Amino acid sequence: MTRWVPPLGLRFSLPLLLLLLAAAVIAPVHAYGKLKVGFYRQSCPDAEAIVRRIVTMAVEDDLTVTAPLLRLHFHDCFVRGCDGSVLLNSTKNNIAERDAKPNLTLDAFNVIDAIKEKLEEKCPGTVSCADILAVAARDAVSLATKVVTKGEWSEGGSLYEVETGRRDGRVSSAKEAAEELPDSFDEIQKLIKRFKSKGLGLKDLVVLSGAHALGNSHCPSLEKRLRNFTAEDDMDPTLDKAYAATLKQQCTSPDDNVTEVQMVPGRSTTFDSTYYRLVKENKGLFHSDEALLSNGATKMLVYGYMSSEKRFLKDFGVSMVNMGRADVLAGSEGEIRRTCAVLN
């Protein structure tokens, strides 16, 4: 019998082979690999139905609640990953994320609290606050999307399916939120870097920027674009002049935290691809919106989504799932909070 001899490229010494096998065994497994659609199917079968019911009631009461629910999930995932840390209250020893300057205009915490209270009655200690944020965001944007509510998208009435199984984090830092959250004045390279840090690429950046189709902003987020932009330009030269004049009439004071400006004028409660047309016309509300035109790849995506709403909605669901995997806790990590605003 002829003894088989491995090719030169496959020959290992026994110690080296054992070392390689050991490395394979202890290789890290990303927590998002433990997420799955229908995670609560056995432990809390009505979990997603309860979330949907309460979000629907909130939207019926106030159409503008969709944007804050979507924004809560974004702001959660960009700081320490999607772990519900944005919901924690500050304590005497710690200033939490929700009290960071970029988060002072966050809203809809009461909707999340109502969902959590109902889920704790139904399935105590089972559904995480982080998962509530993810499902509520999906339901909010689905209810704002006409092709979904008309039944033209899916039988379940959802824009995409949500992976669940996240656990809640125990740390929340205002300092980290101030450093890590995307800023409305970010240039394209800064945006690319921020998204890359969460495992998100150029396509995700452009698609998720489409969330600006919903909701309103406040004057301080665009003030620099309107006055004293640089020593040479009073206004941001990438902003349409007529649109800038309209915004100046709305935002008369740089310290105006009360006046709200619609992200998409006249359509701020409808989720569609209109946002991309505005970006192309230099009428994106934020400098970070116009920044998408300063990179060849992101500009091409803006033009593509402007001309194909179906493609945008499909890709938005994919990118939301991608973002929802960012630095998640799973298995025995973290905790399942009984109240979203405080640690157990």
C-alpha cells in the first residue's frame, strides 16, 4: 500500500497542526450570528404583534411619531451598538446617552415604555429593550410607506423582517454619544469612517441617509449652513439659494430650539425616495445630505434611488438589518431589562 503524502503546501508539523485546530475552535463568533427572525416565536409568540399594535396606536394618534421611533434605533446602534443603551436614564454618577447634546431632541420614549410594560405583563423578563427599538423602528417606517400600507409590498404589512435576539447593555455614556453619532455637518469622508466603524459600507450610508425622508429637524442643526458658513461664504454654497432663503425665514435665531423644519417639505410623514431628488437639487436639509454628492460612488447611488423607489425600499430593509447587527449583545451577555430606562 502506498502511503499518502500531503502536497508541499499542505504539510504541517504536528504541533503546528494542533495549534491551527485550537485557533479554529476558539475563533471569535460575532454575536449577530445569534440573531434570527422569529427569535421569540416560542418564548413570547405575541411579542412582535404587541409592538405593532402599540406603534400603530401611536401613529394613529400622531403621524409624526414615526420619525422619532426610527431615529431612536439609529442613535442606539451608533453608540455601543444596538443594545438599548440610548434608553437609559442618567444617574448622579453618570450622564447617559439620552442626555448627550445630539440626543436632546430624541422623542417617543413613552411609546417604547408602553411596549415594554405590555411585554412584561405578557412575557416577563423575555424581550429586550434593544429588540423593541429594532421592531418598533421597522413598524414605524412600514406604517409611513404607502406601498406597504396599501398591501402592495408584503402580506404582513412590513417593509422588511427584523432579526431579534439582542440583549440590553449596562453602560450608557453621553461622552461616547457626542463622539460617535453622525453629525449634520459631517463631510463625506467622516461619514464613511463613522459607518465603517459599525460594519456598514457606502451603500448602507446612502440608503440609511434616506431615513431623512421622515420627520423634522431643529434650527441649530442647520444654522451654520445659513449664516457665517466660512470666511468667504455666508451660506453653504452647496445649498440651493432659494431654499436657503426660505430656511432663513423659518430659522431667524441660531438658538431657536423650538421651531421645527420639515426634512422633506410637505411630505415629512411619508416614507419614500423623494429625499434623493431633493439631495440632487441641492435641497437636502443637512450638509451631510449634500455630502453624498461629493463622492462618485455615493452620488451614483443617490441618482439610482431617485429613479427607482422600489429599489430604495428593498435596499433600505437590507441596510436596516445590517445596522441592526452592529456590536450586539447576545446569549448570556448584558441583561433583559424589566424597565428600559433603568438597569435591573
